[in-house]
Amino acid sequence: MNLLIISASLNPDSKSRLLADEASSALNAKGIAHEELDLRDLPLPLCDGGAAYGDPHVAQASKILGQADGIIVASPIYNYDVNAALKNLIELTGKGAWENKTVAFLNAAGGGSSYMSVMALANSLMLDFRCVIVPRFVYATPADFDAGEISNPRVRERVAECALATAALTKQRCG
Ligand SMILES: Cc1cc2nc3c(=O)[nH]c(=O)nc-3n(C[C@H](O)[C@H](O)[C@H](O)COP(=O)(O)O)c2cc1C
């Protein structure tokens, strides 16, 4: 079983990256191996449905995603959706990289009102790429963070529960 944690925020002070780091710590604490992909480290062209597919970083992203059986996606909420960088990654890598994956979401948002925003992407991954979505979501707001750390212990717990549930479901689906 191969697990991947994606951090999709391009903000150097990202809060969703703290959620990704917490998921990584929770997996490490149980000795569960995983890879990490921070989109800041792999600048991607905007998907144009054509020439962008030939970019070497797109090939690299496709390879990393292609090797994963389970993917934990940590992303910001922008305009009642995930951020464009994550959407762009999915557009560039597509079915070949995402089909049949087990996928979980950790989201950071500016307030509580956008809590169902990830569902458009979840639906798309389910219906288009036959992904299985882990029925544990983490949705955190600024009140859950302080001084560059997750300050709400319940959010830490929920991230760990989500990460371990993703590992268990991925393992089960790998047979
Ligand atoms: C362009 C933009 C759009 C945003 N749209 C929303 C939104 O629709 N709902 C919300 O709750 N927060 C919104 N926010 C706030 C972000 O979700 C929040 O700053 C979050 O911490 C971003 O994740 P990050 O810190 O990992 O980059 C928006 C922020 C930006 C910059």
C-alpha cells in the first residue's frame, strides 16, 4: 500500500499545510510509510488541455500520484471550492493518476460557512474517476490555529483519525 499526502496551498504561511504535517505525524506515530507532495516544490503550468501536458513537472506529478493507492489532500478553501492549484493538478494529471484511488480531505478555511465546499471536487472524483472518498473530513478555521501551530486539540485528533482511517481503507482496498 502506497500513501501520499498532498499539500496544495501555495501560501508560505499555509494553515492547511499544518494539517498535512499533522497527518504525516499521525502516520509516522503508527509506523505507516507515506510520501509527501507539496505543490510549492513542483511548479505546474496552467492546464490548457494541450501543450501543458508535456511539461516535465506534470510528468513528475503524474508519476508520484500514479504510485499512490491512497491520497490525503490538504487544501485551502477558495471561493467555496478547493484552491485552483489543486484543481489544476487534477486537470493536468487526470484519470490515469487518480482512477480508483482512496481519497481524503483536510481543509483550511477562513470561516465556518464554506464547510461543504469540498463536495464538488469529491463528487467529481467519485463519479469521473471512481475514487472512494474517505467519509471523514477535517475542516479547520483560523480559530483552530495559533502561532503557526494547530491549537485546537480536537482538530489534531480529527486529522489523526482521518489519516489512520485513510490508511486502513486503502490497505483494505489493496487486498
Ligand atoms: C482567494 C481566496 C478565496 C477565499 N475564499 C474562501 C471561501 O470561499 N471560504 C472560506 O471560508 N475562506 C476563504 N478564504 C480563506 C482561506 O480559506 C483561508 O485563508 C485558508 O487558511 C487558506 O488555506 P491555507 O492557509 O492553507 O493557504 C479565501 C482566501 C483566499 C485568498
